[in-house]
Amino acid sequence: MKFSERVLEYETSRKSRLDAISGPAKESIITFSMRTVEGKTRFTSTNDLKFGGFYKLVGPLIIPKMRKDVVNSLGNVKRVLDLKRLHKHIFNE
């Protein structure tokens, strides 16, 4: 699915809030936030999805797949960051 987003709010290393301006979920609000909990980074994604047209009917069916894709993508990000942290530790950078 292709879509475009507009940045509504941005705080470096803390929060991003986006508005979908085109695509099947136009006018949806997506918020990403990060905070430190017990020495680790907690990443939260909150989505207020508003499907239109054909996607209004199938939206409830594709949400589980979207959720799974986000979890997989975030797992990949975590692995990359962990490898960078390990590299820094090994090579004292």
C-alpha cells in the first residue's frame, strides 16, 4: 500500500506524530514515541486508523497483518541497534 504522510509534531529522539494525507487510510493519525524504562528504550506506536472506500470494508481484515509487519520491522530495527551497540563495545568506539 502506498500512502503519504505529513509531520504534525516532532521531538528529537522522543516523539513523532504523523497525519496520512493520501492512501487507503487517509486522515489517520500515527504517533511514535520513545522513553527510557529501567535503562532500556520503550518504543510505542499508536495508530488512529480511518479507512475509506474499499478499505473501509477490508480494513478490519488487514489490521492484524499490518500489526505483524510493524512488529517484524521493529524487531529488525532492534537487531541492528543491538549489533551497533555490540560493535561499539568490542572495538571501544
